[in-house]
Amino acid sequence: MKSKTLIMRAKDHSNDLSASSSSANKHVWMAATVAGLGGLLFGYDTGIIASALLFIRDQFELSSFEQGVVVSIVPLGAAAGALIAGRLSDRLGRKKVILGGAVLFVCGSIVSAISGGVLVLVAARAALGLAIGLASAIAPVYVSEIAPTEIRGRLITLFQLAITVGILVAYLVGLAFESSEGWRWMLGLGALPALLLFFGVARAPISPRWLVLKGRNDEARAQLAELRPGDQVEGELEAITKELSEQRESSWRDLMKPAAKAALFVGVGLAILQQVTGINTVIYYAPTIFQFTGIDSASAAIGASLAVGVVNVAMTVVAVRLLDRSGRRKLLLVGVAGMSISLFTLGAAFAGQDESTLTAVVAIASLMTYIASFAVSLGGVFWVLNAEIYPTLIRSRAASVGTMANWLFNFLVSLTFLTLIAELGRSGTFWLYGAIGVFTWFFCHRFVPETKDKPLEEITEIFEERARR
Ligand code: BGC
């Protein structure tokens, strides 16, 4: 009750002064930049391999399995990074973890670009993965701790939007270096957003929440004074202190409490389903899939993949606008239904023996509808829910478990895709993803609560109520 009053008081203050001071605005933009660059890194590095792989596999004469390893070592490293991110960031601070991630990312990009063989390439990409795991688990947490309550949701979806922009930039870079077979440039250029992230974070404020967690309340007050208009500082500091006096006691065991488990079931469930419905087979192997349709020039395939990137960005913009208007559930249910239907038609297009124009058109149209449906649903909604459904006490630990599960299944799906194609055939593989899509629809319908317009405490109550049943 008391915490509700404090939070409401802080909210009232922010309403009084919704036009923030320019210094507060500057810092909020800094936080947004961190979210943006974190997302951009995530998107660029996961997207660029689709184009680079076409040339790497020829130069290093990679088998299907080795190609799978080169692609999927990044998600595996990212799962490990996400797992350690929560504890590291509690110990060292959010900023230091993101800075460390940026350094690793610069090194990984450069080493992978100059690698002379598959082993060095795989090692460099593992380091990249670790960096991406740290950034993807902590950047949203950091942003949510810096951002004023009223724009926190928008900033989280900015992270997803930046992921899709990063993927699009990766496709463009792929296209630019395609004629010179410049896969080394494609990988090396990833160092640029990482450098920007490093300098961006170095100048960004320290999370006041983390400072309170460390008992450094005076410094927290000073940081808040830079982040908020003057008369909001004490109210918000009081609210944070109230919350963190409980959070100090939190441990992994808190994740096993019934309400936490109920929320984790939804968060981790969505994390897994977001991946096992096959999104990254399209993102990572887009040119390869286009080649299945009979388009056999590498540049046409990469160009067509560009369309995937554009649709992904455009529909994510739509999702950002609809998320707070239509609600999370409606977007999920409509989008996941669209994903499943598209996967079934994609499978059907590959079922015929011929490589006719009609087959190519149906396959490409299905891929586009699939991407569009993902972008308005599971794409952004997973990251938003993963940041908002956990009780405050365990939010960062639980969000890092969700992020880890997401990367782990990203790894499994990208590792097994080419093998599945070999075993089940093209149609069988996409029909399998389609069937998992149907399951996902029922999961969302049954278990995902509507969180639109609900204060975080009310969301926690939904899961407490579920745990009592
Ligand atoms: C997913 C990524 C995916 C991206 C595509 C994200 O939400 O977590 O795995 O590559 O969306 O836009």
C-alpha cells in the first residue's frame, strides 16, 4: 500500500512536470541511444551472417554442420552472456557490463573479419555472442531504470525497432559488399556501432536504482537530480528505496516462489516460442531460402532478403504504435495466426517438384506475410512482456533468465535448420514450424494476460492470483 502511494506520488510529480527540463531530456535521450545501439548491435550481428555465409562457406569449404556452427555460435555465446549478465550487473553496475560488452564486441568483430580459418572465426563469433548476450540482457534493464515511468514502454519497443534496423543495415551492407565478395568488411563493420555504444555508455548516467542497491543513496540522489526535474527527485528516490529495501534480499530462490513461477512460465514460454516458430531461419538464412525458390544469383537472393528487412522494420513501427492502443494480446493472437498460416503456405509452395514462377511468388509472398505477422506480434511483444511481467523484487534476474532462454532456443533452431531441411525436406520443415505456431496461438490465448494500461503492481497481482488458484 505504502509503495503504491509513493509510486503514485512520483507519478503525480511527473504529470505536473511532463515537459521535462532539458538536462533530464538529454539524459533520457542518452538512455534511448543506449537502447538503440544495444538493439542495433543485436540486429546487425545476427543479420550480417546471412549475407557473409554465402562467401565464407565457399572460401573455407564449410560443410552444412560447420555452417550451422558459424551461424549459431553467436546465439549460444549470447545465452551464456545473458545468464551471467544479471549477477554481473548487480555486482559491477549496469554501465560497466554494457561497456565490457562493447569492448568484447569491437574485438570480436575485428578478429572475425581478419580470421584465416574456421576455428578463429568461430572463436571470434563466440566472443561476439557473449557481448551481444550481455548487451541484450542489460540494455533494456538499464533503460527501464533510467527512463521516466511514462515513456518506459516506448523505450523498450525502441530496442526491438533498433534490432530490426540493425538487421536491415546488415542486409544493405551485405548488398554493398556482395560484388567484391567482401565478407571480411561485412563482419568488420560491426565494430562501428560497438564503438558508438562504448562512447555513448561511457557518458551516460549511472542507474540510480543500482546505486540504491549498493547503499550509495547520496550518489543516487545526485544522478536523479540530473535525470528528473528537481521536484521529482525526492519522491522517486523514496519509491526506489522502498522497493529496494526488499530487493536487497533477493536471490535465485525467489524465482521459485509461486507467483514468480507463474510469471516465468509465461515469460520463458514466450521466449522459447518466439524462437521455435522459426523466425531466425528466415533472418539468418534468408538468401539460402530464396535460392530454394529457384532464384539462383547471390545478389538477387540478397536483394530479396532486403525486402524481408524493410517489411520487418515497417511492421515493427506499426507494432510500436499499436502496442499501447490495441493491447498485447490482440497483436499476439492476430500475428501468431498470420505466422502459422504463412508457414503452411510456404511449406505448400515447396511441396511441388517444379521451380515455376508461381512457386517463387507464393514462397516469397508467404515469407513476407510471415515476417510482417512476426513483427507485429512475437517480435516486440516478447521483449515488452519480459520487461514488465515479473515482480519488482526479481525483475532483473527473471528478465535475464527469459533472455537466456530466448538465445538458447535461437541457437537450437539455427543449428538444426539445415539438418531439418535435409531430414524433413523444405515443406516438412516449414510445416513443423507452422504446427508449433498453432500451439503458440493456444499458449498465448490461454496464458498471456493483457498488461496494457496496467501499473506493474497490478500485473504482479494477476500472477499472485494465478498462483493461489
Ligand atoms: C528476436 C530475434 C529476431 C528479431 C527479428 C527479435 O525479437 O528476439 O531473435 O532475430 O526479433 O526481428
